[in-house]
Amino acid sequence: MSAFSLLSLPSQPSLPSLTATLLLMLAICTVWLPALPLRGAMRLPPWLLLLVLAVVAALLNGQLTVTGVLGLLLLGVSAWRAAHARHAQHAWPAGMWLLPVIVLSLLLAMHRWPGFLNPLVLPRQAITPDALPFMLYANLDKGAAGLLLLALLAPRCHARKQWQAALRRALLPGLLTIVVVMLSGWLLGMVRPEAKWPPFAATFLAINLLLTVVAEEAFFRGLIQQRLQLALHTLRGGQLLAVVVSAVLFGAAHLGGGMVYAALASVAGLGYAIVFQRSGRIEAAIAVHFALNAVHFLGFTYPALA
């Protein structure tokens, strides 16, 4: 069953209410497409056009206000200026623009910037009798922030050979990350093996990939780790420090789930950071992060044992 048919189930919101979500997810998918030619030398990235359409749809559906649009504009302008300031002769212009990028990204990802009413896709429920209940939202604020970081600041693949090289370098550390994290979670009593394919699996996986994983990797690897690597490239052990800091911050962002959950997230973040450092491309980190989430969701108790 496709994600589109799942969205029409009675327990889920209607398709019109998710128009903005679908447009935003499509915009993220088109980041890798070439820009559309306009008059003269002007070009229009497909992701930008779709993002504008998503914003309009969200405004019409009452899921976004002018305040929310202002937050996205501020983030977009700051990220664009930070990207172009990298080529300046002095480092301070880039650093000046990175601060608002980091602050605005965090506010949007943590749902602290006002003006967003994220649609509820799945009501509170437990997938299996022994699992903690959870809800699934289509987080427009976090997803849009991730899109802007991905499109404007994250190092991406631009050719098939780059994709192949990035995924090849991610394979071994990625597999080790999945095994270590899930085995540790099992031994610590957080989860246990439990294979399943719930009726909303396709919807969950699509939203998790495009609105959660992309946003988190674009921030922690594409922004934080990449900038630390650039800043510390002349320092002995600087690359390792960038990897560790990225992993620790990723774990700290998951402290809401408790210390054990945050520790497992730090281990996972270390794997994602190593993959990003080895490949130099955001796609490799996204692939490993999503693979781990998919294994957790489909093969183990989700989100954790009650």
C-alpha cells in the first residue's frame, strides 16, 4: 500500500490538510535536481519553487502564520549569506551569519519558533502491546529548516561517481553503527527484537526520512561538523574533535528520552559523524541514519519497551 493511500485512512488527516507536507517532502527530494533556466542567466532551483508552494498551502490551511514565514525567511537569508561568506577573504563574515543560522535552526527544529501548527498524522498509539505509545506529526518547521540547511550549506553529491564513493565508504561503519546501537539497546532493556510492518509503515518511514533524518543530519553534520572540520583543519586531532563534538551534541539533543536513550543516540551520532567524515557527503550520513531508524522501527520494539 502506498503512502498516498495510507494518508486517506479514516484515522489519519485528509489529503488536503497534508498538501503542504507533501509539497515540502517533494521539495526536499528535488534538492539534487538542476536549477530551472529563466530569463538571461537567472536560475530557479526546483526545491525553492516547491517550498514556496508548500508555504502558500500551509498558510491557506491555517498551519502557518506570517510569524512562521518570517522565521523561515530569516533562516534562508542567514544560511545563504553564510554560504557565500565562506569565499570571503576574512573568516568573520561567515561566522557572523552562522550564529543566527544555528539559533534559528534549533528554534524551528525544537518547535520553539511560533507560527506553526504541525498536522498530526498518527494519533497516540502503541504499535505492539509491550511498547510505549507514540504520536507522529508532520513537522513543517523542522522539515523546512532541514531543507534550507540541506540546499544551502550541506556538501552534497553532484555526480553518480560521488554517490557511489560516498555510499561505499559508508557501508562498513554504517553496518557497525546499526549493529552496535541496536544490540546495546537490546542488552540495556530498551528494546527487543520484534519484526512488524504496521499499516502506516510507509507513511512513517517517508516522514521520518524527509522531515526528521534529513533535518538532523543537515544540522549536526552538514552545519556543525562540517564547519568544525573547516575551522580545525590545521589543528592536530581537529577532525577527530569535530566528529566527537558532533556526536555528543546529537546525543544531548535526545536527552528528553532519558540518559540511556541519549547515550545510545551519542553512539549512533558517532557512527553518522564517522561516515560523514569519511565520505565528505551528507547523503552517506542520511543513508546510515535512516537505515538505523528503519531497522529500529521494523525489527525492534518502537519506540521503546514500556
